Amino acid sequence: MKIFDCDASYGRGTHALPREIETPAELARELDRFGIAEALVWHRDAYLRDFNRGNRRLTELAGYPNLHPTMTMAPTCCDEMPSADGFLEQMRAGNIRAVRAFPTRHYYLLDRVSCGDLFEGFMAAALPLFVPLTEFPGQWQGVYALLRDFPDLTLVLTETGCWGQDRYFRPLMRQYPRFHITTSRLETAGQLQDIVNSIGPERILFASGLPVNTPGGSIMMVARAPIAEDAKEAIANGNLERILEEVNW
């Protein structure tokens, strides 16, 4: 089973972790140790310090063809980043095919007023936006509001929590074809099998959450789930590959 991780990061944090991953080389070795073939990668500076600084650090991934950079966004209103068109052009020039957002940490709202110019561009390019659930003000209310405003946005919700929250996310899966969740913290017994049997495997992406989380639990959950092998492959790599191929650079 090939594994393509949609949520891995590197860089020293502001608080020490039990296992720090400071460089791309260290991240590549850690992924290899767990048998993970590829990963979408962001630098922890983009969350903990300054999103522009984190984006600049992504040049360090050159020379690691299995580590694919993802840029972090903020609203364009404060002139901290280019216009929406300029940001998209930066991504296009670097062939970067995914975006991260940390709105609670960075003090903004994921809505039309704050980020509508960016989201219109993301939808036009079919760019996926990755956001942890805990970064939405109001959490699920914020997710629902965003998708009501932008139903065609490719939204990947990470870190949904270890307790089953299916009554929140299953309605979104049924209503919005481009809404996805990840395996990271999807830990309730039998949950993965039931989602696949009820809705299908197409809306679930493998995520390790490195270095905060360890990949072992997510790998075992997918590998040993009582679901078809093609469903396992879709979750482990196929769904993410499809989403990235849809980006129209």
C-alpha cells in the first residue's frame, strides 16, 4: 500500500516535542522509517512564528522530490502578502498545489469578507485548502458557514479529534462533493469502516500530523480496516493524488 501523507511538517517549534523534526532530511528519514512514500509538507514557522517566514523556508525542500511544499495563506487586507492574483501566481510559478490556513492562530476569519478574493481564486484553480478543525472559530459552525459561502471550495479538514464527530461531518460529505476529512485522529473503533460502507472512501485522505502525532496509528488503522483493498489505496494515496491532479496550473 503506497502512502501519500497530506499533512506533515518540519522545523523547531516554540515548545519542545518528544521527537523534533527540524530539517527536510530528518523528515524524509522519518517518513521512510514508516514506509510513507510522499508527503505534502509545510514548515512549522508558518504556524508558530510568521506565515511568510514559513513559506520562504519551503525552498529547503528542493532536492527532495517526495516532499511537496504547501503554502500558508492569510487575508490580503493587511498588505502582508500579495494580492490574491499575486499569491496564486507565486503558487503557479512554484507548481505548489495546496494551501494551508491557521485562522485562529493568525487572528482572522475564513469567510467571504476576509478571504473571498483568495477563495474565488482557489475554486477557479481547484486548489485544495487544508485547515485543522480547531483553527475554525466556533469549530463546526465555522466549517458549515465557509462551505455555505463557497460550496465548490476543495476543503480538507484535518485533526477532527479522536472522538466520533460523524454527525457533524457526514452531512457535509453528502452536501458538498469537494469536502474531505483526514485519518489523523480518526480513532473511534469501527469509524473508518462505517464511513466507507455508508458514504465511500473518496472523501478521506491519509494524514500523519507529523511531528506532533506519529503515523503508526493512522497506518495501522487503514492497513487493517475491514474494507476493500481499493478503498485502502484510495485513502492512502489515490484521493490525494486525484485532488492534486485536478489543480489547473
